[in-house]
Amino acid sequence: MEILTDHGTQFTASKQDKKGEARHSFEEFLRSRGIRHILARVKHPQTNGKIERFFGTLEQKHGFFDSLNEFVMWYNQIKPHMSLDFEAAETPAEAFNRKLPPERILGYTSRRWNSV
């Protein structure tokens, strides 16, 4: 499991200890639960903008779905995203598959068929 945050002091330590390490209680919390902490690139607001858009849509549409998994499936596999090829009504799942190199697609397919 992973979580993406900005470099805010609520998520990261601003000062280092005597060993040169910076530990924050939030990072310790994540580490203790096996959650990988990913920091958004500095001066790259579109990364956080995408996350904020996701949570805004979740808040707006939460009553339409029975579970978070159902919402995530709709968001990634059914809902077209304006940041992608909106004229073609492209979804994140379609964009992901479109960007995969052919050998990754064929390799996955051949492994799948060989295991049957």
C-alpha cells in the first residue's frame, strides 16, 4: 500500500536528529503499518491537483456507490478524464494500457495462457 503527500510539516519532519535522520510521527505510523510514503515532487502542483480532484469527486459522488472499491472501479475504468484524451472518452485504465509497451502486454498474456 502507498500514500502520496506533499512535503508539508504535517507529513514530514523538518529537522534532523543527531544522526542526520529526520523522523516524523506520521512517517513512523506509516512505516509501522507497512505503508510506503511517496512525496510529491517539489514545485509540481499538478501531482497534488490530481489527488485533490480524486477526493473532490469522491466527496461529490460518495452517495452513488456502495463501497470505495466500487467508486475506484468507476473512477478508473468508466469515467472519462479531461486530462486524458477526453474527445475519445479515455479512462485512466485505457490510458495505462495504451502506454504499456507491447512486450509487457504480450508477456503478461503469454504467462497467463501458459499457466492455464
